Amino acid sequence: MSRDRAIAFAPASVGNCAVGFDLIGHALEGPGDRVIATRIGARGVRVDAIRGLPIELPREVGKNTAARAVASLLDALDAGFGVAIEIEKGIALGSGMGGSAASAVAALVAANALFDTPLPLAALYPHALEGEFAASGGHHGDNVAPSLLGGLVLAAHDRLVPLPVPADLHALIVHPDLVVETRVARERLRAPYAIADFVAQSEALALFLSGLYTNDRGLLRAGLRDVLVEPRRADLIPGFAAVKQALLDHDAYGASISGAGPSVFGWFATRAAAEAAQADAVRAFAAAGLSARAHVSAVAAPGARIEACM
């Protein structure tokens, strides 16, 4: 049965997870973007409204993450109709919380619901990657994958692999009043790396994944680190070192930059442990002259969902 209108929500996310640059991310409870998709007669995609931001975002299909993602889906399925979208932003721009990914995912999930036989969520992944390209210039899935499926996900170029999450594992994410553009952050990574750095990061990734699959918290603690990307981006975030140390002082398994930044995240054994670190992390940013907000979420947070179909 075809539908004329659908509303979908997609959550914010933590990209990279320190050790898995462009590959691993997890969803966050609470913040996210919402998209209303309406079936229209003319083929193609139209952006009718973008709400919730102090500035205007581009509405051209090629430059808007949500519109580009939906256009990819409609083209792939040779849809006999078009889609008009309204975007309600609940994630700040340049926050390092997967805002561009959430818009793309919410739009896809809503548009997908307009088909007589909607695709499974995982099948929307390549179209979400097309949407992400509009924001970052790359097809990396560490934000769109968890926003789609929820939880912790390994985003390979052609498939999604949900990863096991130890019980009670929670993240604390601290978002300062600062914007770091993804494209600017990625420019920091252009210079060549030493092969020893790749060996060290590979070791950490192996320890991290082993810890997940064996529920070995010691392996998680050993692996949740970033020797490749964090050192080159840290100075984009005033107070980063102090914030990271505040999380580690509260016994975080590890802490690093969320996505391209400026948000900083840490993983904790329980929700209570994550909550106990909030005040000190916010104070560390304040000492650097930045106001900040802290948010606690289960790592196994839900992914995108349909909120209404008409």
C-alpha cells in the first residue's frame, strides 16, 4: 500500500570511535534530525523547508545531504514519483555528532516508507553514503551506519556489520560551543604518515574488536585510543587535552574526538560512571573559554525510526 507522507527520525552519532577512523561509529540517545517526506507527481527531489538552524543550508540536490541521499534512492529504484522533504535539525552544525548523516538517514527512511515495498534499512546504506558526500566530500559510513541501524557498527564500503556491545557500556559526549567543519578537519590528515603509526593503530583496532567480541574490558581499555587522527586535530579544539584527561580521571575506558570534532567522547562501564564525569568535563572546556553541554547515552542506542505514515 503506497503512502503519501512519512515522518522519520535519525539519531546523532559518534564517528570514528577513536580507533576506527571512517569505519566505526555508534548511535546516541536523544539528539537527532527529523524529516518529513511527501510524495509529489514530478520526479526528483525538492527541499521545501529547513528548520532549527540559525543559518540557511543549501537546498540544491547535489549540495544538501538529505536531498542527495533521497535522489540516489529514487534513481536506483526508478521511482515513478518525486519527493518533497522538510528537514528539522536537532543536531548543531559542525558539532562532530553526525548531523549531516542524520539528515541523510532520516530523509532516506522517510522517503523509503513511501514505496509500496520499502527496502530494509541496511539496503539504504549506499544512498546514505551519497548523502554524506555532499557534506564531507567522501563516502565514509561511520556516522550514517549507526544512525541507520543503531548501536555500534562497522561500516565497510559495501556492507554494515553490527558489533557486539558489552552490557551497561555508556558514552559521555561533551559538545562545546564551537564549530569545526568536517572538510577543514580532514585537511589536517593530508600529510604522509609513518608506517609505525599504522601498525600502532592496527594493534589498537585489533585489541578493541577482540574486547568487544570477548567482553574483555581490559582489551577495550587497551584498544580505545587514536594515534593517527587525534594528534593532528587536537589543536582545533581549545581545552581538548584537559577535557580528555577529565574523562580518563573518571576511569573512562578511553576518550577522544567525536567525528571531526569539536565534541569529545568517552566510554564508561556504567551510566552512573559517565554521569559522574559530566561536571568536570564541562568545567575543563570552561577553563578554555568555551561553554559546553554534556550528554550521556548507552552505546547500544536505537537507530532510525518511522514516526508516522499517512
